[in-house]
Amino acid sequence: MSDQKKDNAFDGERVSRCPFAPFIPPYPKPHKTKSSFFLRFFRGWHSWLHVLFEKSYSMRMGEIRQPGGSVFMVNEPKWVKHILVDEARAFPKHDLMHQLLEPLLGVSIFTTNGEVWERQRRLVDQAFAQARLQLVFPAMQESVAALLSRLDKVADGRDFEVDGEMTYVTADVMFRTILSETLAEVDAKSIYESFLQFQKHAQRASLLLMYHLWSWPVRFACQKPARKIRRILSEIISRRFEEVKQSGGTSKQDILSGLMEATDPVAGDRFTYKETVDQVCMLFLAGHETSASALAWSLYLLSHRPDLQERMREEIQEHTAGGDLSFSAIRKLRLTSNVFREALRLYPPVGFFVREAAQDSTIRDKIVPAGSPVLISPWLIQRHCDLWERPDEFDPDRFDSTDGKESSKCAYLPFSAGPRVCVGMAFATQEALLILSSIVRRYKIEPVKSHEPRPVGRVTVRSDNGICVRLKSTFSSL
Ligand code: HEM
């Protein structure tokens, strides 16, 4: 790591030395010092990002003492790798995640551990292999065509909230690729609103669970929105099970068929109906909410950099000559890819992961007793002032610089790492590149000066007051 980076302590030097209109997007101003126990609770009720203090962005490891035992926060790349990759079995997922997400995801690979997880991952990997990226690309293109026709109606320079539309298009991609169905507008709205409700209650429940306080009423409140989402999905799945029962098979070549047909090479069994519903709910949620968050932030960031949009259009033109954004053209869009990576760095949708020390361990010089929660936060690591130059600045070109390349090797983990790495990383990247390049090619994205997003940390990193931009047609390639 360069000396310059080591010297770049949190002192206002976190921001720009870039000569081209540097843009520092909003994030909650960290508190000067660590909050007291009660303040932490009060601030965290709304958003975990609002508990962070200045040192959080420069420390290598922290210990948060609270009733029932300490919580450990690990930022140092060497130890992050130890926990997520080298000794992953010694740091399984914490039960807190299961308790929080169970109403929505059931017993699915996102939260299980040990042999249950191993079997589920084997079956899900089989199903997912069927959805090879090239195979799902036409379904993604159909979702994007539908998105553009919706956006055309608002591309007259009016203030426009992008969060809902990004949730709609990513949920539609999931519907088409997992279930071979299109998503009705009424269901898209219901899913969007239900998940916002779920996030709000889940953030509060996580705090109560972390503090060993009585969480039942808040967890109960999570159940209603979760049931709404599960009902929409399970109706489709049960129709498919019925079809297979009646006719002995299905003509659909989607991820749901893959899940129903996958056979465990070890135990020789398949997912039951209930297990299939859980895995589909998990894939749907893990797959669309994260991508929607990353895309909405990407558009907001781009709205402040018309120069980048112009360069992206030139790059798109170079690789498509005004034709289709094809499967192979998407892979050549280096700048679009850097924009997406930078949005994931500044606003990682999954802002922290919770692991549990399976036995007493030593991390750096600290004893971490068995059962302790160990937090790893892409939000903090990707904005850490020892690990990134100008960590708060939006600068997609950093990924082509020597320093940026070095930082991204050790301090970039929006999709996690190790055996629990995101199943949908390549899928999500392909989807995002297609959506971003299609939007930038067709519209100029302008900021709404009177509306600054307020990032909050809940299940995903979202804006509390939405994300607004203005779209204006570029009149090209229409
Ligand atoms: C920008 C989009 C996405 C981001 C940032 C993202 C991020 C992540 C992260 C950080 C994890 C690990 C969480 C942890 O260790 O606690 C994860 C796990 C997972 N993701 Fe994604 N994800 C994205 C899109 C997707 C998509 C599109 C799918 C599927 C279609 C997907 C499916 C999964 C699954 C199944 C897991 C659980 C893996 C396991 O534990 O074995 N994700 N994702």
C-alpha cells in the first residue's frame, strides 16, 4: 500500500484532487466519536449507517461492547480473507440473518450453514448452470425493451423517481428468467412496497436481536409484507408443480425447471415443493433488490457526470455501430463496467455481512469468543481511507489506475468472497451493463438539484427519500 494512502487519514483529505469536476455523492456524516450504548440503539433504529463514527472509516478492527457480549468489526483485508475464504467453515453465517430473513426467504441457501447449505448449494448451482448467461440474455433484452417504453413516457425532463422503475425492471428480469413469466405492473408495485416495509421492520429487528432485546413484535411486523411477496411467487410455482404432475414434465427451460429437476449427486434426492418455494423466493429477492439498488445509485451518480455519459455513448457507438446491444458488445463496454463497479464500491447493496465465530479465535490481537458476531462491511472497507485513494469521490476511471487496481484486488467485495460468494455475480453484471448502456444510449440523465438522496443502511443500502433524476431523449438509435 502506498505511503500516500496511509497518510490519507480522515481529515477532509478524503475528497478530491481530480481536475474534472469531482463529485462527492452524499453519505451520512460520521459522528466525531463512538456513540454511547443508548445513542447507538437510537440511531441504529432507523439505519445502521447512521451509527458509524469517523474512526470506523480508518480502523482495522473494532469491538462494540454491548449486553450479551461484544460484536467485532473486521476491516483489514488480510483478516477479511481469513474469515470469508481461508477459514470460512470456522465463521459460518450468523443465525441473526436467518431469524431476520426467514419470513421472506424461508430455509434457503442465503442463510443456512453446514450440510444443509452444502446440499442446497449443489442443487441451486445445477439449476443456475442451466441459466447460462447467453441463454438468459434474450429474456433480459425483453425486460429492457419494456423498461425503455415505460421510460419514454417520462423522458421529457420532468423529475422522476428511478427506484421504483429499477425495482420493476430487475424483478421483471427475475420473473422472466426464473419463472418464464412477465411481471404485471400491479404485482411489481406490491413487491416494491412490501419490500420497503419489510426492510424497515427488519432493520429494527436486527438491532433488537443484536442487543438481545425482545424482538417478537417487530419480527411479527415483518411477516405481513413477506407473506405478500411469497404469495405472488408461490402461486406461480404451485401451477408449475401441478403442470408437471398432470403431464409428467414441462416445456419451460427456466431456473424453476432447473430447481425442480436438479438431483443431489450425494443423497440422490430433489427439492420438495416447500424447499423450491424457499429457493425461488431467495433467488428472486437476492437477485432483484440488490441489482435495483445498484442501478438506481448508478443512474444518480451518472446524472452528475454528463462528461462520463458522453464517453459511454462513444464507447457504445464504437462497439455497436448504432446496432443492437448484443451479448458480445456488452462485454466490451469497459467504461460502463467501471461505472457499475464504482457505484457498487460507493453504495454496496449488501453493506455488511454477519458471521459467527464457531469457536474461540484470535483476530489481530483480539480474542473473539465462540458465538460472537463478526461483521464485515463492504461499505466501510470500500470507503476505507488506508485502502482507497479519495475514497468518497465518484471516479469510475480509478479502476484503470495502478492504485485503483491494487485497491480493488484486496478491498473490493460487493459480491462477498469465498465459498459463500454471490451465485448471481455474473448474471447481475450482465443485467446491469445491458440496462445502464441502454438507458445512457437513449437518454441524457440530469440531476434534480433540489433533491439529494439520503442513504440509509437496512437489509440493502437504499435512499430514504428515493432517488430522483431527469431523463431527456438523446434522439439517437431510437
Ligand atoms: C448487484 C447485484 C448483487 C449484489 C451486490 C449481490 C451481493 C451478494 C452478496 C454480498 C452475497 C453474500 C452475502 C453474505 O455473505 O452474507 C450474495 C449472496 C448471494 N446472492 Fe447475490 N448479489 C447480487 C445479485 C444477485 C443475483 C442476480 C442473484 C441470483 C439471480 C444472486 C443470488 C445470490 C445467492 C443465491 C446468494 C447466496 C449464496 C450462498 O450463500 O451460498 N445475487 N450476493
